[in-house]
Amino acid sequence: MAISIKSKKDIESLRIPNRIVAQTLQLLASQAKEGVSLLELDSMAKDFIASQGGRAAFYKLYGFPQSICTSLNQVIIHGIPNEYRLQNGDILGIDIGVEYGGWYGDAAISVGIGEISTENENLIACAKDVLYEAISHIKVGMRFKELSFFLQDSIIKRGFVPLRGFCGHGIGRAPHEEPEIPNYIESPNVKQGPKIKEGMVFCIEPMIAQKDGEPVILGDKWSVVSKDGLNGSHYEHTIVIVGGKAEILTEV
């Protein structure tokens, strides 16, 4: 399937669900404190999204049972909200999707609860900094494989490794569209494959493991950890290519 090019009207429509995503993440970041349960965060998100006229896009998507993903400590992505109450020193990934008027938005952050270790601070900073550096690096005409190489190189330079088997993606009328955008490359030749073009909309999401990027899916059939069993982190933005460069849609 070809990578879709969005019109100016499409992009304006996409701004709405992505703005709701950004506002919801901002709300949850302020409420993710010691003693708050993951289910309470899920409920806050669902209610706020509905209050803005949107729908929590992850609910029932591929069978996912809750409204958002809450990935705690060793869980890097796709954690299911449950009754666990946050504790001092935890790190939490929050991933949110919103549908509004048939258009989708998607973004994620990782946050520390109370006082976290320097190691966890560095882990979160890796995901966030690599994401923003990659966004500033994007330009029309570069290949998606070059973007994947940049992501991989930036992660490794910080002493971490990318989680394998999962990737960023296109987004628009569906929550996941072409292309797939891994945070790593499978072959040394990055000068092949589709190029980034004006009007493309896609999600970049560094998923960070510490020593071993091989994924392990837990017994709930959703939560993804790395083979090393150590804490991970995750950041994501939806971006649009306008004026030859990347503009972030999922920022307040």
C-alpha cells in the first residue's frame, strides 16, 4: 500500500485529535503521582478525551482492553492499566491515541514518579532527546531508512539499544498506516526504499532498552519488555511534513 499524502484540509482535520492527545498527556503527566492507580489514570484520560468530543482510540483496538497504555518500569510499551498504585521511584510510559471525526492522533511520554534514579533519568532522557533530535533532522527527500538509521545511531550513542520488533508508523484515517518506521535498520543500505514527502503524516517513537533489544511479550499478551528484564522508556509524537520539514502535531 502506498504512503498517503494528506491535503491541507486533511492536515487541519488531523490537528484536532492530535491536540486532544497532547492535552490528555499533559493532564496525566500532572496527575501521575505516588498513590494514584493506573486505572485511575486510564479513567481520567477516557473522560477528558470524551469531554473534548473525541474517542479513546486504543480501546478495543486489536482487542486492547483499556483506553490508554500505561507501561511501568520494565514494560516498555503496551502495558495494560490495572489497580497498581504508583510508588516513589517508578517510571511510567503513557501512550494515548484519539479518534475525532474519523481522524487519528497518537503520542507517548515517559515520566518519573517522585525521586527516580540517575539511571532512570538517563533512560527517559534518551527516548525524549532522540525523538526531538530525529524530528529536527527530518527533511523532504530523505529516505525512511535513513531516519531509522539516525534513530538507531542516536540511541546507541547514549549507551542504550532500540527495542526490536516494534516501530513508528503512518497515521491518518487509520491509527496505523504505511510506512513502518523502525528505530533500527535491518540492512546496511539506507539509500533505498520510500522517501519522505510533503504532506506525509507519521509517528516516530523511540522505544529504549538498556542492554538487549530483543522483545518479550508477557502473559497478558500485550505488555512488552526487553530480554534483559531492565527498565525501558518510550516517547512518541505525530508529525506532519509541511514546508519541507517536520511539524509536531502532538504538542500543546
